Amino acid sequence: MSRPSNARTAAGKGVAFSSSPVLEVKLPIWRSRLVLFLMFGAFFGLMFRAMWLQGMTTEFLQKQGASRYARTLELSATRGKITDRHGQVLASSVPVKAIWASSESVLEAPQEKIAQLAALLEISEIDLRKKLVSDRQFVYLKRQAEQALVDKILALDIPGIKTEKEYKRFYPEGEVMAHVVGFTNVEDKGQEGIELASEKNLAGKTGSRRVIKDRLGRVVEDIESIRPPHDGKDLTLSVDSKIQYIAYTHLKDAVEKFKAKAGGAVVLNVQTGEILALVNLPTYNPNDRSVLTGAQLRNRVITDTFEPGSTMKPFAVALALDTGRVKPETVIETAPGHMTIGSATIHDAHRQGTLTVAGVIQKSSNIGTAKMALQIPAQEMWEMFATLGFGQQPKIGFPGAVAGRMRNYKTWKPIEQATMSYGHGLSVSLLQIARAYMIFARNGDMIPLTFQQSAEMPVGTRVISEKTAMQMREMLESVTQPGGTATKARVPGYRVAGKTGTAHKIEHGKYVNKYVGDFVGFAPASKPRIIVAVMIDEPSGGVYYGGDVAGPVFAAIVANVLRSMNVVPDSSVMNIIPEPSVQESL
């Protein structure tokens, strides 16, 4: 069939195809011209931008390119060693490896190799893949890995897996020194103990360098060293490893014997204020903290407080002596064994009748102590206690040290002043009470405590006169002699002095039928060298008095420590059969 004659005529005359009515554009012509103008504008804008980046300034593109091949690597610094006073290493850094991955390369590895890698890392294959997907550029697979594991993983020959040098802390003394030294975390930063307290000195300053890496993470060229690493400083402690082990062994025996909840012991150098040993039970192994609990972590010697009981009596008596209110031979009537103050009544464990001031200390009479304390203005007694450090945080630069509890004298009632004189109604830490006994061991003054080895003799702060200190020393020595409350604290060959303490524990604001037994003393009494304080928390089996549970621990520690220090015996009594102790009043 032939086309219409008019169509042939139009074609023959050369009419434009676009002139067809069907294809005729109905839109205004300016719109197409605007679109064309914008396209040319965008083209010239891109061309100008390219010329600017590649010709006028290249900084941006260089940064972008460098980010794809240049890396800044950290250069590890070695953490400083911690040693005891004799150079015995307590904490050191051992080299280990951190295993990391360039995730994109690892994910391209065969499935069986990824499964083997997951098995070596002791995680599931699903968890491994999730870790790899979480960061496509860099992800740690294992920190502080031992060399044996590193060798097995590298033997898989998986592209993108690399290692870098880092350090892991090792503690040779383990659980014996745990509460002194503490530990670091996976980033090698101190978390507890001296590791935390001396973080600034022990921690080195990491260095860095710029390198070029290929797509598999391999270093192909060093660009520059930005900052060299600086190792941390070594630290020498005042602690003596031998004395620490002695204290730990005997405290552990007592806690096990009396099936106690916990225990603590501290040994101080009378002359320098150095802490020679600090032990807590329960304890933990800082090299393996996989089963660490809060009870194991607690540094009870400095973080836990308790009512000290009769170990507080010597301070009230010393103040009464120092102010001339009484003399050692002053007679005090304690009969009939109880005394009413206001609406409250206090008691002695046993009726003692008439006692001298020295007898009040030896027999540990609550009534005798309270009668002397009530002769003293409350402010004067409070000021002495504050000077001794009670109610104040010890300045030892150690994490967690607590202040204890001692209310201001303005709120004291007579009954409260009386009970505080024999250790109830206030709380202290074992470290605080041990330091306070320096006034008796140092002839009336006291010095700061320190965990740092010290060669200088510190300047003391006088609290009582030298005469009063000597009088109190004789009284405290009588406590360990026949008729005293701590005959089990006697040491063959050495004269010792100290005081027992027993106190009910407080739970939910009320006294409960649980006890803390403690003993604080010093030796040799003729010329004191060490102060030893022992606390046994919740002993069971019906034995809980400080003279029975803490006194023998004191004796064992003192005997071994004085011999290790080559201290000459000052007593001719070598074989002692302890007589039954007089129980102190609660």
C-alpha cells in the first residue's frame, strides 16, 4: 500500500522531521537553554576545581593520599620496675605481642583458616567475624599474647594479620605483695596499689614514627621519627620482701586457725616511718585476676575502719598523765565493776576493785579509763586525737586511704567521751592506730608514714612529753607480762609492749554479735625498732579477744622480724610459757 501523496510531498520538499505535530515541544524554549547553561556552569566549575587542587594547591590531595598508605605507629615505652628496699623485683614489664588485623584482607582468607584463627583466639567464628566487620581498617585480635600463641597464629599465613610489641606486667611475689604493689590493666596503666599511686613516675612516655604501608599492612618505608619513647622511672619501696612474707605467713595461719572472715597486719619502722610490710587476707594473685572478687581486692589495712576497742585506752591515759591530772601510782576505784553516766551504764569484763593508773592499763579497765577521761575537757581530748591523725585521711599517697570517723567535740555527751576513751563511738583504720602508737615508741613525737625508701630521719611532731612516753611504755610492757591481757604476745628474748583490743562490729547502725580482735605494739621495749599492728575480723569458734587471736600473731611476726633485722635481744627470758591472759573489757 502506498503512502499518502501529501506525506510524499512533504518529504520531497525536505520538511524537518521535528516539524511533525506529534513531536512539537509545548514547553517554553528558555527552560532548555537554562538547563544547558547550568550544565556548562557545572562543567566549568569541576574543571576549575580540578585545576585548583592539582595546580594551585596540592595539600588536600596529598593528605587524602597519605591517609591511604601512611601510618603513625606508636613506639612503646617500658614501664619502670618496682623493687623492695633491698632491690628485690616486685613488678617488672616483660615483652609480649599485640595481634591485630587489617580486616578486609583477613575476611578474604579461606573459611577454614578463619575457623582455625577463631579456635586459637578461643572465640567463636561468628564472634571473630563480627569483630573484623566492626572496623575494616584496624582491629585488635589479642592483647598481651604470649609468643607461643603468636607463632601459631602467624603460621596460618593469613594476609593482613600483624603483631606489634607491647609489655605485660609480671609480679614475682604474687599474692604476698598484691595489696602493696597492685596491678596494671591491658593498656599498662596502674589500677591499684603503688602501680596506681605512682602512675606518673612509673609510666613511660610513648614515642611515634611515620611509616608507609602497603595494602596488606606491611611497613615498606620509614618516613620520620616524630617523638622518641621515654621509659618510666624505677621505684624503690620501703617494703622489705622478707618481712612482708613473715607477716603474710603468720596472718594467714591465724585467719585459717580461727576461721576468720579477714585479717590485716602492718609493720612500721619506728625511726623512719617507713612501711616495712602491709598484708591483707583474703588476697589475690595479680598475675591471674580471672577470678578476682571485691573481698580479695580490698586493702583492709588502709580502707576498712573498725572500732579499735581497748587499743585506744593508752591515749586517754597518756593525756591525763601529760597534763598532770594523774600519776602512774594514782589510785582509781573501779568497783563494783560498773558505772552509770546519765542514763547509760558501762562495765568492766571483771571486777578489779582498786587499781593504780598503771593497773588500769594492764588490766584494761573501761571504768578506770573513763574516770580519767572525764577529768579532761572534751576539746582537749579531741585535739589530741586529731593530732594523732584520727578522723583524718592518712597522707601516704596511697589510693583508698580513709579518714575514719570521729565527731567534733562540740557534740560530745559525757557518756560518749567516756566510751571513746576506751575505743567505742569512733572508728579508725589499722594503719591509723599503728601510726598513733609512735608517740609511745618514739618518746612522745610522731612522724609521717611513707611507702618510699627513706635515708633521712624525718622531723617529728611532739604530742606528749618524753617523760609521759616513757611512763606509758612501762605500762604497755606490763600488758604482756603475767597478769596482763596479752601474755600470748610475749616474745622469747625480747621485751615487748602493746595493747589488746576487742570490739563488737556495727551492721546497719547496730552492734551485732560479731567481733574484731586487734593488737598494737612495739619492740624491743628498751629501744623500739618496729611497730606491729594486727587485726582479725570475725574470728569464730568462741575465741575472739584481741589477746587470744591477734596477740600470738604479733608475737610470731615480731620474733622473726627482729631476728631478720639482727636486733640484739634485750631480755634474759628466753623460754616463755604464756600464762592465761586477763580478758579486756569490751
